[in-house]
Amino acid sequence: MVGIPSFKNAATIGYVVRAAHAGLVQYFPELRPVLVNSDAGSPDGTQRVVAEVEAPDYVEQILLVRPTNRLDRLTLTYPEIDGVGGKGAALRTIFEIAAALDVQALVVVDSDLRSIVPEWIELLAGPILKGGYDYVAPLYSRYKYDGTITNTVTYPLTRSLYGHRIRQPIGGDFGVSGDLVKHYLTLDDWTEDVSKFGIDIWMTTSALAGGFAVCQTRLGAKVHDPKDPGADLGPMFRQVVSTILRLAVEHPTKWLAIRGSHDVPAYGFERIIDPPPLEVNAIRLLDEFHGGSLSVAETWELMLAHENFATVMTLAREAGQLADTARNRLGLGGEGSPTTTPTTAEMAEALAGFHFPDDLWARIVYDLILATRAGTAPVERLVAALVPLYFGRVGSFVIENRRQTTDEAEERVERQAREFELLKPYLVDRWHERFPGDGSTSESKAAAPAPARRSRATSGNGR
């Protein structure tokens, strides 16, 4: 089964449906294919596009393959969960349909994709149907400034906590076994954030915590609607980070004893692709960081260790000063301002003196886990206060990598993830000091667990 959650994606979803259908026909002609579109009630005709996209004969004529079974296609408006709609609520409906059909493998792809090809279906379902894996995370080639929530929080934190180097734990396109779908539906920790953009990290973390077999698959470049982290990603950041924090606090026995990390198997061929560039307003990022020192400093002081709070306040003052200097240098904000916005490279060059250290960022994230467990403040308040710090960290990454290639910037991401691993004792020691008896109290230096493998009986209905 292929599931496509959507909302106002009439311009792109037809292409996604055609590619998914072609992949089902080309790579799994003997299985019974189902395509389900779970929509939020789009006013732009998204569901009509799904229903009316080219007939099956069109795809078969292109591929010269005639499948044993015809494609069943369903589009529906999903019900909200406790009055909350979003990507997670859309996926919940897809999970329920997949479980009712007893599918062997479910592939979910985003509805705004411009880079999906039929091979993606095989790359996401093949490890499940042929290799016995339960969760298939995507491996994308992404531009150096893309995926900032992944690069700064979810990748390094998932790696350090659970010991698995899943590079894109909130990638949006993934494969799930029928067994894991049913496991998801048994869990009772579905929150409002999970009903929105918290769903992806919830799925990845729940698969790891449940001991399911996880791998990655190389999909090449992901081309979709780009987002400037300073302008577009605030709500998503809050939902994703709130979810990963809550899961860490609820399941300390799953990560306290883990030291180090291991590679996760990767399926498919390496692809040499230059992903499309992304412009980022680095001045705005530093402005937001400095603004946080004026608006949420009280919360920073509550949630951060004293030495980390003092360093952050110093950095925020520097960020504000550098942003003002950069605006003056680039002629922004006054009379005679340029009619075009400076490029990312020009802004980053004007801000070249700013640096937000890797180790400080890791300690901040770990302080946030401790503050969440302690109930220092509602998690919503803590995560909202983290947003300007995140902007400062991302701004630093953009500035530091202004002259680097995407591959060279990737080495910086790996360096930061390694810093999270090296500083994990900072988190573990303080957890045991502040919450004795909560989770494992063992002093074991356990290594990261080996990849789980689970045998599964093959579903009998051929879906």
C-alpha cells in the first residue's frame, strides 16, 4: 500500500500518484496494490486530482508491464483526532486502513514531492518485503542549508540517545512493515503534537524503542517546497522537539545505558546528485536569537545550567551587534536600501565573526531534557524558548559553511553529532543525580545495541 497525506497539493499530487502507481506496477506486479490519499479537506481540488489522474492503462503502456492485480485507489477526508488535524492525523487514518487490509508493507510519501520516481516505491518497500526490515528511513541528498531541524536536533539526539545513526529521522517518506503498523496502533502516547508534525520522530523513536529492525534507503535528492528556517519552520520545530523530548522523558530505560552509536544499514545505490540550493536569511536568524535574550531570558535561566545560560546571553548580545553591523554594511533598513535582498552568501560573509559552539548546543539540548523531566516549566514554554536558540545555532551553521560544499558541510553535521555522543555523560550523570531510581541506575558502559532483526510470517492475502 502507498499512503499519501495531503492538504492543498493539487499542483503536485498528480505527479506523486502517477510515480507511485508506476512503482507499484513495475516492481511489485504480483502483489495487490492499494493507493490511499488521506486529505485534510483541501479546497483546491487535491482529492479530485487523485481520483482523476491517468487511468491504469496509461502507466502500463509506458512501462510495458501488466500487473496481476489492478490498482485500488482511495481518496478520503481523514477525521481529526480529538479535534486536532495535521499530518499525524492523516497518517493515523492510513495506518488504520493498512492494518484493516493486513498489508505486508506500507510506503508513505509526501504530496509536494517534485523528485519522486517509480523506483522510490521499490527502495522503500523492498527492504521490508525482501530483507525483513520493519522501518525504512529515507536517505536524501540535501542542500547544505536544508533540513535544519534534522541536522541540529533530531539526527544528533536520536543518534546519541538510542545509538542508531539514522540520518533522516523525520524525512517524511518512509516504509513500514505490517507488524510495525499494528504496533503503532497499540501505543497509547498519541498527543496533539503527534497528530501534527511530531508524527515522523514519533514513528522513528517508537520503532527503535520497540526493538524493530531499522534500515535506510538512498532516494537521491528530495525536491519539494523549500522552507527558510527563520521564516517557516517555527511551528514544525515546536511539534517535533516537544515530541522527541516527551519520548526521552517517558522511556529513559531505552537510552540511559547506551554509549556510542552504530551505522544503520543503507539500501540502494549511492547517487551523485547536486540538490537544489536554498536561500536563508542569516541576519534574521541572528536577530531572532538576540530577541530571545530580551523576551525569554527568564525561561532560559530556568532551563539551562548556570554556565550555559551565561554563555548564551553573551552570544546573544554578540549576535545582535553583528546583525546591526551587517545591516549597515549591506545598506539594509535605511534610506537608499537595495531593492533586492542580499544573498545568503553575502549576509553570511557580513556576519563572519559569529560562532555558536557545537558543545554548547549539545549541552543546551541535554539541559532541555532534564528541565522537561523536572517539570521546570510546561514543555510548550521550554520548547518555545529553545526556538531562538535554535535560530542562533542554525545561523552559526550557515555562516561557518558559507564557503563549504554540501559534502564539506555534511562533515560539520557529523562533527556535531559526535559531540552529542561525547557529551552524553553530561546528561546521564545529571539524570541520575536529579532523578535517582528513574530509569536504569546501572553504571554499565553498554555499547550501542546491534541492529534488531525480527522474523515475520508473511501475510497471506498478498497485499
